[in-house]
Amino acid sequence: MRRRMPGQRRLLLASVLLILGGWLPWLYTGAGPVSGVRGAGLWTSYAGLLALAGALLPARWSVVAMIQAVIVAIPAIVLPVWQVVRVLNLVGTQGWAPGPGLVMTFAGGVLCAIAARDLHGARAQVT
């Protein structure tokens, strides 16, 4: 039976959130929804594929999976926050709402960071 790394399931869930969240609407405006694919959502969707690869690695590659989780967590957290700050600076709080893609992408980034912490903790226990 295959041994699972701690954080592997979180990384797998994060990859699903990132891949799907990149394609869903990031913003709802009076003019209609703004898809994430038109901007940073495409980048985070590609990053989700890297997270998926890290989630599917065997346990002996836990360091590589941890590095992949950190690499994915950074843009998956920073880009949605940047998008919200940018829209707030442009139009304030009136006339728009965050879409499910934006929320899913941010949640995927947080899950990647938690998975990286779990993978690092498991690595520290082994050595």
C-alpha cells in the first residue's frame, strides 16, 4: 500500500480549487462577469497543474512536493489580493462583487501554504 505524505490531500484539493477557480468569474460587475481567464486566473490555473503534480508525487519526493506547494501558494495568494486591491482603487466598493473563481483561487493558495507547512513538518520529523 502506498504511504501518503501529510498535506498531500490538501495539496490535491488546492490544485482542484486553483484549476477550476482560474476559469470561473473573478468579478461580477454591472456590465457582466469578468472571467479569471482574461487575467491572472490563467496563471493561477497553470500553477494549479504544478500543485497537482506535487500532490501526486510519491512520499520519497516530499521535499519537492513542499517546494512546489510554496511556489504555487505565492501567486495563488498574491494575485487575488492584488486584483481586489486594484479594483478597490479603481472604483471603490460600489458596482462589483468578488466572484467564485477569485474566492476559490485564494482558498487554494491558502491550502497550498498549509500543505507546504505540513510537508515541512513531516520532513522535520523524519530527519
